[in-house]
Amino acid sequence: MNWLVLSPVVFLVAVVAAWLLYRLMGTLSLPSSKAPGGGRTKAYACGEDVADHRVQPDYAQFFPFAFFFTIMHVFALVVATVPSGSPSAAAVAAGYAVAAAIGLFILFRK
């Protein structure tokens, strides 16, 4: 009974289960239209027939804030986990604080 919990056996069972689910859902889903512009390949726009996609999202303003939060969260983690009474660890945390400040200065320079 121990062979049932081996990684390769569990992996094969999961792959077979996923394949069976894929086949079952394929039989239950709507048939694909072979005509160009069939319903399965069209974008869903609340029933509106959109000829072209006019909206192109731009994440250029998002990445600086994501980078800022990443730097600040890692900085907080490093400072919070510095062992007390260890001057070398405190020096590493201080060096990381300087590097984080320089990175944030470069990120938000104008």
C-alpha cells in the first residue's frame, strides 16, 4: 500500500485525472465553429460585436509602484529578521537600507 504515495504514482494519477477531466469537458462544451470568426475565437464584449480591439492596456505606470512595494517589503523583512546583538548583521542591514534608498531614488527620479 506504500507504493500509492510515491511521487511518480501520484503524478501519473493526477495526469490521468486531468486528461479524463479534459476529455469530459470537451464532450460537454459547445462544438467549435470551423467558419472564420467562429464564436469560440471571438472576444467576449457583453454581446457587442467589436470589429477591432481599441483598448491596449499599458502597465508602464504600474511597474514602478510594484517595484517600490517589492523593495520595501524585502527591506522590512531584512530589517525585521536582523538578530539583536550582531554588529555584522546590523551592518548588512544598514548596507541593504542604503542600497534600497539608492534604488528608490533611481526609480522615482525625474
